[in-house]
Amino acid sequence: MIRVIRVLGLLLFASGFILFNSLIFLGSHRFSREIVQHQIQNEIQRNHFIKTAAALFEQPRQSNATFVRELNVVFDKANRESVYFDRYLRKDLLYRITKSAALGPARDRPLLMLFMTIGLSIFGGLLYILPKLKHQAGIQNNGIFFNAMKNGGWLGILTGSWLIIFYITLYFFPEYMTHWVLLVDPLSQALNGNEAGRFFLYGVIYTLCILVMGTRMMIHYRHSRYQQFRTISVMFFQTGFAFLIPEILIRLNKPYFDFKNIWPLDYSFFFDYRLDQMMQQGTLGIFMLGWGLGLMLLGVPIFTYFFGKRWYCSWVCGCGGLAETLGDPYRQLSNKSVKAWKIERWMIHGVLAFAIMMTIAVLYTYFTKSSWIIFIDSYTLREVYGFAIGSVFAGVIGTGFYPLMGNRVWCRFGCPLAAYLGLIQRFKSRFRITTNGGQCISCGNCSTYCEMGIDVRWYAQRGQNIVRSSCVGCGVCSSVCPRGVLNLETRNEESRLGTPILIGNNGIELSEV
């Protein structure tokens, strides 16, 4: 019976997922003068665009790609005739015009199609997950390295490829996903009073993934109260602080603000438009500014001192939340080699240095009203950072590479906040993972399941406390240990490094606690 339910769940998930992808090809587009008048504010640009695109009006286009290509021809002609649309305006208009002209089932019956696609996928996913409650609590390897989805095999490669294509489309070619955005228009209208944008769609999918796969985490790790606590925590913060509260703020005509996001992860916090926006909102805006500064300057060092970086990376962060839930089946793919560790150190601290340099540049621009620092243009710097780190690294690589390189690629190699937290954890924190070398049987479960690429067994064999800047304190190494060798602790700072217990011909050396 359980097998039947899981197969049914898999079929429902596949049906919803296939229909979701098919929506791009099921819709059509019809262009009109009214759409142009509504979307283009500049009168000269609007009149010229209407004149140039007149032949396209009221002519149905069955292919999204064809419609986008014809719009690009119009923009190119306008620019050649000195009615200039800069690349930012052009990109925005291309997306908004394409969405406004879209026709089809997503436009006609958005709620029904939302249920038939995303809703059906969720229901099927839960049917596949919930029967695991009948299994014995605790972690079983169950042949994960023989699973095409979990061992970097063909199914994992297909999944990773889809995620990469999704993120590339989201960030760089949103005009091709307008039929998806139409699905969540009713939700957006209900929450913030506006039509949905591409990032609202992303927020909906992101949050639902954490909730559904968080349910899987609760079942999978139900033998551990700590795993249940941190899973509930990331589900709560993602749903409330990262999704619902910012959308409600927009409905109240307040600035969009994610109260759990912290500089330098929130790299745009010090951008001039963000600072002006907060300063213009009176008391609430000043509170937002103070909240962000307080978390960065006081919250991070204080909480990290008492709890390690796990207070954020494992309990609060949305990126970490997605990695821990959606990415959990791929944690064993994280590279544990010394070479990977060396690359990780240089890359993540390089990103932190880049974020600091960019922030100094934009603050200089804000206070001096000059964009140039010697030979550096702050606007170019923030654009490069947003593209390379904010879009490509955090999105395309950070999530798309889950099935290929493990679930914490972004956290290990690219997150500037993880680097900031890690430096404090390494040198000034009460947190450590203690080990008992005498009990270790060298099974290797701890190293296999470590998502941060730490060879935990190496420490466990020697009875040495694990004090690593990269450790996010997820506690999975402790949860999968069959002998209870590993324990997450916050004790006095002085003894956290300790002296390893050496077992062998050299005898045993005990450190004072």
C-alpha cells in the first residue's frame, strides 16, 4: 500500500511539473496599441514605438520566442533611429509588454492552472514523502550512492540542468517565463495589491520548496529534536520574514524589506536608492536602517559568540534553508578534499573583500555625489557584483549545482555573510563540536553527510574538537553517528580548541576541560 501511495505521488508530481513546463508553449500573444500606451511612459518613445510596431498590432503570435524576437526588432529599429531605449529600460519593457500581451490558460484561469501545476506537484510530493513516517526513525544510507538522483547520475544531471536553465531565465530572460508569472497574479494581488513580477513567482516557489522539503526533513530526521527545531525555524523565517512581511509592507505603501537579511548578504543595503527610500519613510524607515545596522554590527558578533554561525546559517537564512531542505538529498556530494578546502578559503574571503570594496565605493558615492573613486566607477562595481555574485553565483551556480556538487555550494564558496560569520566563529565563539575518539568506529557517516566539505571523521578519530569557520552547525554529523561520538556544545571559550586525544603507539593525551 505504501509503495502504491508513493508511486501515485510521484505520478502526480510529474504531471504537475510537466504541465508547468508546458505552459510556456501553450499560450499565445496578441499585441495592441493600448499595451504600448500603458507600458511606455515617455511620449516620444511611445509614439515612435507605436509607429514602428504598427504591423504587429492585433496579430496573434503562437510562439513566445517569435513574439520576443519581433519586439527586439522594434527596439533595435528605434535605437537606430535615435529614439533610444537603454538596456535596462529595454529589458524591463520587453518583459512587461510580453506579459501584458500574453494569452492562454494561465491568463484565463490562473488559479485553476496554479492548482494543476504547482499545487499538483506539491500534493504529489507530499504523497511521496509522508509514507516515510512508517519507516523506522533514524538515518539509513539505503544505497544513496546507487541512486541516479543522489549520486550525480543522469537524473541528478537533468535536475541540475533544469534548475540552471530556470535561474538563467529568471535573472536574464524573464520575458520567456511570463506565462508562469501569470499563475501567481491572484496571490500577488491578495498580498501586495499589485500584479505579480518574476521575483514574486520565485518567492512563491522558493517558499513552497522549503515548506514541502522541510516536511521531508521533519520526517527524515524525526529522531533528532535539534534537527526538528532548526527545520521549523527556517520554515518560519522564510515564510514570515522573507515572504509574507515584505509583501504586506508593499501593500501598506512601505519599502520592501526582508528583516532577516543582513549585509553583506544583502549587498544592496547601502545602495543610494535603498538609503533614500528608508530615510523618506520616517519612523519606519529609520527603524529599518537601524535594524539592518544593528544586526550587522551587534547581532552578528553577539549571536555568533554564543551560538556559532548556526544561529543564522542553519536557523534563519533562506539560502541555507533551501540548501537544508531542497538540497538535503545531495549533501553527500560535497567535496571533502584538501584542494576543495583551499579553493573554498580563497573564494569565499575574496567575495567578502569584493563586497566590502563595493560597499565602500557606493557609500562614497552616496555622501560625495561622485561615482568615481580614483579610477573606479562605483556604479560599474555594483553592476559587476550584482551580476557575478548576486545572480550567477548565488542563483545559477548556488542552487543549480545542488545535484552536481552538493547543497552548500553558495554557502561554501560564495556567501560573504558566511565568511563574516565564519571569521568570528573561528576566533571568538563558545560553539564547538566535541568528539570522543575512543568511541569512533570510523564508519565515515559524519564525513559523508557533511554538506560543508569537512572531513569530520578525521577529527572524530583523534578526539579533536571541530572548530572550523565553515561549519554551519547543522548537526547532521551528530545525527548520523551510530555511536554518539559527536556533540554540539556551547561551553567556555578557553577550552574550545583543546588538545587532541591521540590513540596509538604515542599513548593518550587528555586535555583539560
